[in-house]
Amino acid sequence: MRFVHANSTVSGGGVAEILQSLVPLMNSLGVQTERLVVSPDDPEFFQVTKRIHNLLQGAQGSLSEQESEVYYRCVGEVAKEIDSRGLEADVWFFHDPQLLPMASLMPKRNGEVRFWVCHIDLTAPNAGVLQELTPLTQHFDGLAFSLPEFVPSAINGHPPHYITPPSIDPLTDKNRPMEKEEALGIVAAMGLDPNRPLVTQVSRFDYWKDPWGVMDAYRWARKSVPGIQLALLGLSQAADDPEALGVLHSVKDYASGDPDIHAFFYPDDLPDSIDRIVNAFQTASVAVLQKSTREGFGLTVSEAMWKGQPVIGGNVGGIKTQIEDGVNGFLVSTPEECGERIVHLIRDESLRLQMGDAARESVRQRFLLPRLAVDYLRAAQSLIA
Ligand code: UDP
């Protein structure tokens, strides 16, 4: 059997993060697996697909005729190229809306099984755009979603769908245990004070990650804990996300020169690898936040929980499936609530440790990479003739 996983960026963002570990794992299990990065030349493609991503997560508006033309033309060109290069697979996984038109545009070979894997939060999509794009799912043999509530009702069992939430690789530099001392050393090398409490959110600079709400929460908590510092770590930007720079500028404006708000974006002159820097901030923080307003899953939540951190997360999408409120973290709906929980965790060290143990254990049971590999194998097995 030969598997191919196709997505639209080499690095940056959760899907690239999963595939860079999943592909070697599958090969080491004896399943020949390849990664295909589909990146059309037309720069407008990622503008359009980012808009589709936003619309499917609930933004207002609609797709113009010109945007649809770019979308289908670019995916069509890639489909043709795959076909003309004779790239073959028994099982294809096309990840995310960027590649949703692929099955309708790529000639199907005998016996091939094709999945569309949707990693985004479809809790409250833009109804018009969802209706427009849902027929594209019908050309696949199977669909995969992170949560049952993301499955559009119009699919109605055809084709079959699978629920496979993402998972993290515990063996990467990002997720291997790091001593607190070493983590604090890296945090200091990044310009923060290792002796003052640190609050971190690790996220692309993206509207749905709510960096403004994170800053409000920090300001709220600072009234009770005057020395705290905030890190917004957005070093791994994805090539398919053209909005990041605009969000970064807005974040900088909103920070209004506060020297204790550290927003990291440019990956130059870093004291260590990005993976180890993420690890260090997740390990050294007194509170890790993921205050998204929409989230397909949020690998960053499991990454921090794996390090024994009770994460404070937005009460949305995939975050709700990872955090059990008050048991292994906190779910919050407003910046004030988030700020209160930061103070709570800083003041109650024993609660923090106890919830952190529960956090690590729940990731161990539910969100490590072998589980995802098995989910994909089972889904493929159920459709292979
Ligand atoms: N990430 C990173 N460096 C950063 C910011 C993010 O390596 O500065 C990684 C993060 O650790 C996680 C991935 O990017 O592995 C983001 O995945 P997630 O599912 O949280 O969100 P997405 O970006 O896919 O919306």
C-alpha cells in the first residue's frame, strides 16, 4: 500500500506540524507514505484560500466569481500536474479547504481511495459558502473531521466520515521534556526576565487566535500580579497565511509600547531552534493560554498540557475536546475570565501542579501520534476494496 498526504505548506501551522512527524512514523511502521506539498504559483491562491478558511470558520461575506476562478484554476493545474507526473497512491489524504476541489478535478484511478481531511472549526460556518463548497466533498471516498459537531449536516452519511482529532509527536524537540532551568535560560536569551511570572500564547498571528483578548487578559491579571510578562510566540508563520503581518501590526498597536508584551514574529537571530523555543516558553510559563474564538483543534493546547501545564483556553471547537474545565485546565469565554484564571493559577501552585498532572495524563491517553496513525489506517482499511 502506498499513502500520500497532500497539504499546502511545508511548515507553519498545525497540519504541517502533524505531517512532518506522521509521514516518517507511517514509513517506520512499514506503510510506504509520502508527503506532497501543493503550492500553486499564483500568489492570489493563498489570498483566496485564507478567505475561504475565514468564511468557513464564520466570517461574513461571500466568494466572488473571480475568487472562485482562482481557486478552481489553481487546484486544477496541480491536479493535472499530479496526473501527468504519474504520481500514484492507493490512499490519498488531501488536507484542508485549500485542496477541497482536488477530487473533482483529478482523474480517479482504479481502486484508489481519496480522503478529504478538514482541520478547521466548522461550528458556525458562513452558510452560503458552506452550501457552495459542500458538493465538492461528494467526489471523495471518505471525509475526516476533528469533532462530530464539525460535520456539515448536508453530508448526511455520503461519503462516510470519520472523527479523527489531531495529535502531537512526543519525540520532537518541541515536545521532549526540558528542564525548567534550561527553559528559563532560553526565555532569558529571548529578552524576558526569568525571575518574573510569564504568560504565553503560542500561535500564528491570526484573527481567530484572539491576540487582542490575550493582551486584555494579561492587563486584567497584571492588576493583581504586577510583575507578569506576556509572550506572543508567532515565529512559525505558514506560507498559506497572507494575513499574519497585518495582524502583527494590529497587535503591536494594541500593545502600545508596553515593554512587558513580547510579540515574536521574525525568525531571525534566534538563540535556539523554533521547536526548542516553543518548548521553553511552554515549559517556563506560569500560565499558557490559547484564547481562540474558533479552533479546529489547537495542537498548542496538547503541546503545553503534555508539559504538565493546565492550559487556559477559549471555550470553542477543538479546545473544548482537550480541556476539561477545572480538571486539567480552564475554559474561558471572555478576557476577564481568562485574566482571573491566570491569577488563580499563579496564586495556587498546588492546584496548578495537580491540574498539570491531569493535563499530561489526558494527552498521553488521547492525543499522541500513534492514535492518529491508527485512526487513518482504520479509516483507509474500511474503504479499501
Ligand atoms: N508554532 C511554532 N512556532 C510558533 C507558533 C506556532 O512552532 O512560533 C507551532 C505550534 O507549536 C503548533 C503549530 O505551530 O505545533 C500550530 O498548530 P495549531 O493546531 O495550534 O494551530 P494552526 O496554526 O494550525 O491554526
